[in-house]
Amino acid sequence: MFTRFSIPTPFRVGAVNAYLSGRTVVDPGPDSEEAWAALLDGFDEHGMTPDDVEQVVVTHPHPDHFGLAARLQAEGATVIASPEAARIMADFPGELEHEQTFFADFFERNGMSNATANAVVNLPESFLSYAPSVETDYEVGEGDQIEINGEPLVAHRVTGHAIGELIFEFTEGDERHAIVGDNVLNEITPNPLLQPPAPDEDERPRPLPAFNDSLRALKAEQYDRFLPGHRTTIENPSERIQEMLEAHDARTEKVYGLVDGPTTAVEIMHELFGDLPVTEFFPGMSEAVGHLDVLEARGKVRQHENGGVIVYERT
């Protein structure tokens, strides 16, 4: 049903997978001339031009997935995403500013120096040019359907990797397939990135515990094939999900072993990854805090403040 295009990105993860079926594109890639040229080449191979695209479906609001949506919308396409993703995509600079304000303080309270925390939160400003804001024309949630070539594409909510994530299920013959964005990937385990509180909430989400729960529920669905946002097609989704869950559990146990007396999340990050470049501190902290969140939810560690710094100890 879907043809995959490999779209170049400037990000460490490498190329992103855009998917085409009829006149619908899922996750067109970042807004760069290199990505646009690759997408146009794909259209040309199918006898299409950008103004032939009727729908742009977005799995989640990260620059490498939705960046070109604005260009395709300008050519007449309808943009489709979840309500949470729509909020972020409508004002991506505003969402970044919200994240910067929250995480500058959060990282400092978790043991990072003020100068380093500010450097870490300012790094993503370079992403803004790859993700021009775009209004969503049609919002979808759990169980909503989008028609493609007369066939339904069914949205399902998942959690863990990004705010407002959706996967999209379709059938081929008697098999259940799904486009899964970055929720499940081959060869690499998606990073459940830290998220700031929603605009109307005070507490930050706990992405990794939610991701583990979401993966277990997804595994139980027994899909036959996943089309991921990066790397190759996943031919045995349940097996791959189990590998990811086992990797998460192994990392969680390793983090538990590192909580030897009062320990900060920054100390955990450095123990896990050694001499990590500052450009990787955000995903590094996402890993450290995420596994501490899991341990806290399991009742194995607790946190408290010591001189304004959050420290973790075994219960």
C-alpha cells in the first residue's frame, strides 16, 4: 500500500522514511533543500508533482518528520495530526521556548551547572529552520480513520517518544500493518525524550514508564509488519518490541546499581555514557531521568532535594 522514500536529514539519526500511497504522504521529512529535492525525486518516479498531494499525515511533531508539511500545504495539501501535535506544529518556536524555560531550571536542579544547562537548552534553536510552523487542517485521535485510495488508515495513540504520537494501522490482505513513526525502530532503541509539562499542567510527564506500558500494549496487538520512521521495515513487530523492553529493563537495572548513596541524574548520565559531548546531553539526561522515573514508579528509589538539587536514593 505504501512506498518508502529515504529523505536526508541533518540529524544524527540519519535519513527519515517518508511514505507515499496514492496522493497521501506520511512524514514528509525536514524542511531543507536536500530533503525537498529527495521528496520531489520520489514524486517524479510516481508521475506526481507536489500539487498532486492531497494529504500530509504526521505521526509526531519532530522536525525530521513534519518539516516539509508547510511546503506541501502551500501546494494545496491537507495536514493531518493529533491535537497535541497540532498545538506544537502551529507554533514550533513557542514550544521550543517553553521547553527551554522549563529544562534550563530542571537540568540545574538535577545537578547540571547553570552554564551547561543553558548551553544544552539553546542547542535546539538550530532545528527551527528545519521545522516551519504549520496549521493542522484535520485533527485525529484514537480510532479515527483517514481514507486512502478507498481504504481506511486507522489512527492509534501511543506514548513515549514524543508528545502527541500516533501510529497508523492498515491492512494488506489478511495482515495488519502499521506506520509507527519512531515508536518502534529496527537496530536502535528510540529515546523516550524528556517532555515539559503541558501548558495547563504543573507536573512533567514520565515518558519512559509510559513508553514501556505502551510497548506492552502494542506487542499484545500482534501486528504483522511495522513501517518505521527510520531504518528498515520491521517484519516481526512483537519480537522487536520484546527486544526493546528487555533492553529497557537491563538499562533500568544498571541505573539502579549506580544509585549508591545520594545520586543526581547528571551523575547517572556520566556513569552511563562517560565523556558525552554537550550536544548529546539532552538525550543523555532523558535516559538517566527516564530510568530513575521507572525505578521510582516501582518503589525502588525515592528522590528528595538537598540544597536545591534533586538527589535519588534507594528505598
